[in-house]
Amino acid sequence: MSDHDPFKSLVLELALAVGMIACLVGAMFIHTGSMPPLVVVESKSMIHDEAGEIGSIDAGDLILVHNQPSDTIITFAEATDPNNNAYGYEQHGLEGDVIIYSKNGEGGTPIIHRAIMRVVAEETVLPDRTASTPCPEEATYDELRIAEDGLPGSCILTWSVPGTTVSNVANITVHFNGSQAGHYDCKRPAHAGIEAYLVVDQWVPRHEGMLTLGDNNKCSVDQGAEAVRGSAGVHSPSGVVGPVRDTWVLGVAGGEIPWIGTVKLMVGGPDSYGTRDVPTGSFVALFSLIALVIFTPQGMEFMFRRWLNKAPEWDSVVEKTDPYEAS
């Protein structure tokens, strides 16, 4: 009678599965420095091809999240500037880094969009810390920026944008037409005073940070119409997202594991974004992968047994181990 215990075997297999998952997650944490080390892309705001494409970010993809210093983030403007050391740098199908950030530093689903340009304070003055209006009328008050006296709160008079010709200006206008900055195609025809390329128009930022944009959003930037005409903007409980501060950045998008995140979107529950933006090709690829994982071991076992049965040595092994063989 066999002493095999099905319950013990099940517990052992579950423990082995949990251990393997823990090892995998631990390895990804060591590699990325982030926890969780992966995010699932929910929307098609970064898609490059409606049919789906490996290399760009589609809904249903898993993206590795790298924890790296904010000053190493390369913007589109810097990556398209021939005079910049990062010239030509690309990630996920376009120049510049793709970042994962929390909207206005608040809770909710993070945004994964491309860093287009960084606005940096140039000329500043100390605020009057005893006044209800701490800055001159022409200045912008950044309540978190450390001022010259070492305290938070700084009055910003002028701005610069690395990677462009914009330097020390009171408001920011950048034409991403290949002259003033690298060319950014909005994937739309010019109409009613709206250019076919990205134009930041007389923008006075609320504070230092990055202008961000989904690759598939046709130049509707996250920071809204204050920065780019016609932009809907990304909203949080406190309003339209401002320039993305370094402290809001959760990580930089690294490698892509395509399709697998679709499973999470399918079983995410009533509050889940759902699978409406997942390309049809991703579903086909996902179910093909699942079928491959299920049936490949069975097919290999069948082929292995068939190969063994044809081997002459197998007959002698069977004869020696046959329990009914006469002694």
C-alpha cells in the first residue's frame, strides 16, 4: 500500500510555488530597487500602434519600475538636443525617459507618461515670510523649493528649459519643431491655430518640475491648457496636475513584459479600469502563450516517451524491471 499523502504533496507544491514567486519578486526588487517592481499599464495613452506593438507600452503590459535618482531622468527635449550628452537616447519607441508618478503627489492610480521637458527656476528672490502675499506680483511662489535662506518657499522670477533655446524667461514658449527644440509630432493635422507639432505657449509653471505627455495623447499634456492649448490635462482630487516634482516620481519605466498584465485587468473587480484599451493582438498573444505553457510539457512528455519506446535499450530495461518476469 502506498504511503503517498495527497494533502502533504499539495502543501509542498503550494510552498514551492510561493517560494518561486518570492524569489522572482526578490530578484526583480534587487534589479529595480523598487517595490513593487512591476506596474500594469491600464490605458492606451502610451500606445504607438492600435494593434499593439512589442517595444512600446500597450495596455495590459507589465513594466519594470526602476528606482533611480531624479537628476538622471532624461527628457525628450534633452534627448533631441544635439548639444546634449543624452542626444539620441530612446526608451519605449521615442526619445526620453518614461516616468511613473503620482498625480500632484497624492494617492490614486499612478500615471506612466513620457518626460517631455523640465522647467528649472533661474532668477529667484527671497519671499517676505511675514506677508500674506510673500512674492512680487511678477513672481511665482514655489512653497517647497528651498530658498537662499535654507527655508522652503521661493519666489521664482524666470525659468529655463534644458535641451531647448529657452533660458532665463518670465514665461515659457517652446516650439518643438526641430529648431527651438527637437521635433515632436502630435500625430494630428494643423487646424484653427493648432500646429501639427507640440507647442508650449506662454506657460508660467506653478513650480519646478517636468512637463509630461502620453505618446498617444496627440500633444494633450498632463499639465493642461495652461501649458499647451487644447490640452485636457490629468486630474487629481486637488485639480489639474502641475509640473511633476522629483518627489512625485515613483520610478522610471524599464523593461516590458508584454500581455501578461491583461490577466490582472480581467479580474480586477468593479473598480478596475478593465480591458477596454487592451489591443486585440495582445489577447491573441496572451491566450497563445497560456496554451503554449499548458500544452508544451505534455507534448514534450509524449515525444520523449515515443523516443524512448523506439530505443533498443528500452526493451532490455523493461525486461529487467518486469515484476511478472519468471524467476
